[in-house]
Amino acid sequence: MKAKGIKSIALMTGGGDCPGLNAVIRAVTKTAINKFSLEVWGIEDGYLGLIEDRMRVLSYNEVSNILTVGGTILGSSNLANPFKYRVTGEKKTRTKDVSGNCIKKLKDNGIDALICIGGDGTMASAARFAKKGINVIGVPKTIDNDLYGTDITFGFNTAVNTATEAIDKIHTTASSHHRVMIIEVMGRYAGWIALHAGVASGSDIILLPEIPYRLDKICDFVHGRSKRGKRFSIVVVAEGAKEKGGKMVVARKVAHSPDPIRLGGVANVLVGQINGQTGLDCRAVVLGHVQRGGTPTPFDRILATNFGHMAVELLMKGIKGHLVVLKDGRLSSIPLSRVAGKIKTVPRNNHLIKAALAVGTSFGI
Ligand code: F6P
């Protein structure tokens, strides 16, 4: 069955990579071929490949045996925004709207619809393409789980597993050497990974971007534990967490990126501060991109397969400009225009925060 005149679709993976991207590519391509006899194009390196006209027809074989593989066979990039693309002239660099050229390239290749797999940045551009009349469906990806409109993004579950496993291992050194171990996890503006991995690993202190911490409270807490004979503490800190009245710790700025700020280093800052105030032996471990790698968990493989299948189904039902979401345990979709420019942060009244507080976890306040 072919609906709404769609014969050929393209898909791309944008932004930071994440476990489960290949599982979505597989689900989209196999569904499109098996169920609707469509032609499927893979765009390389996200919007950059669309801008540079780097795309190819995907064969069934190419997407076979990739369900469990981390990363993306298409490549990804978080450096290109088609509506604000950096072009370097003889005298200076300026930004240019090249979205019209992208649309022309899709048309020239006979592509009727586009599936964009990505996070907030990717969806912001997808919403603008939809506004320009392109048949677009978004699929929510990010280990940070901060995409607005969906209860969960694929990749998050795997990242939480990876972080929890690492913290469990760090626990033994903390205990043997009576140290304060500070583990920095990803999460720029939303602390979902820190909250979930922190609770799952039984960490003593969890620091989130949403709850600015007080250094004196953290020091009192670890000191109190040490006085009670608990001679070690585990602190999980999201990279975007900051002290009350303070600023996020920026590692560097990436000039060509639509979101140029790269965070990192808050754990090292805390090591100096906590050691300085308590005299306790402290160490920092920054988990970084380890959290974005590896094979997806069964949960993420299932979610990615559901999302990919649903994306093609929506297109074939004639629905466009929507993001596939999981809401209250059900697969559905919402307009991309409602998602663009927003992020989903951890609310203060989150049930897991309440449970963590009840079992004695500190949030540094
Ligand atoms: O958005 C996902 C994410 O992993 C963030 O948590 C992190 O701050 C950022 O990407 C890192 O980006 P990059 O790979 O460009 O350093």
C-alpha cells in the first residue's frame, strides 16, 4: 500500500550520537521496504549531508544486522543548521539560509518525505522544514532525555545503565580508600541521567542543573557521614549543575556549532572545593562520551523499533510535521511546532526526587 503519493523517503541522524540510532534506521528502512515498497535514502552526517548533497539509497542488506550496534551507519553532525549555515567568504564568515537548496536537493532526488532522528536542535530545523511544506516526521533521540513532548527518548536507558555500572565500580574504590568520589555525567540543562543513575547506584549526593547546590550543604553532608562512621561518599553531578548564584562550568566553545557551549569540569571544581573545606580525600571521574556509546539496552532497541515503525506509519497516513512520542506509556505524535525551542527539565516535584529524599539522598540544598 502506498499512501498520499509517497514513493520515496529519506532519513537522517542529527546531533550527538546515541545508542539506538541504528535500531531506528533499521526499523524505518525495513518497514518502508517491507510494508510499503518505498525507496529509502540515507542522508550522511545529519543536515550537513543534506546541505552538501551527500545521500544514497539504502539497501535492505545495509540495514541488516545493525540493531545492536551503537552509533549511526549514516554518521551525524551537530555543526550544521540549514537555516543559519556558516559560509566563509574571502573577507569574512557569515551565516546563510540554505534551506531552499536542501529542499531542491530532496526534490531533485525524487524524495517525497523526510524522517529526522535527533534532539532539540534537529527538531527545531525539522519544524522549520515542515513549515516550508516538507513532509517531515521527527524521531526523538538523546541520552539526556530532555526533548520536550515525549516521556522518554531512546538512548537514555542505555546511558543510565552505563553510568550506573560505572558508579557501582567506583563505589569499591570510594569504600576501600575512604574517599569522596565525584562522578560527572552528561546533562546540560536537564539532570535526568544524574537523577536516574544516582538513585540506581544509591549515590549519597545528586546534583542537578535544575537545583542549584550549596557547597556548605554538600560539605556538611559528607562530613556528617564520615563522623557517623560512613567513611566514603558518592556524589553524582550533571555537567550542567551549578552552585546557587554561580555559573555552569564551560569546557570550551565550538565556534561552528548551533549550540556552541560544551560543558565539563564541574566535578574537578568540586574536588578542590570539598577537599579544601573538609580535608577529606576527593577524586573526580568524568564519564563523558562513554555514556553515548555501546550497544543499546533491550529497552532502547524496543523503543527505537517502535519509534521507527511509527514514523513510517505516520507518513503513510498522511500526517506531517509531527514528532513521534511516548506519552503515558502510549505511542503517539505531536506537532513539531510545539516542541521547537523547548526542553524538558526535571521538575522539582518529580516522584524520583521525592523517593531519593525519603531514602536520605542529598541534592546539595
Ligand atoms: O546532547 C547530548 C550531549 O551528549 C550532551 O549531554 C553533551 O553536553 C553534549 O552532547 C556533548 O557534545 P559533543 O559530543 O559535541 O562534545
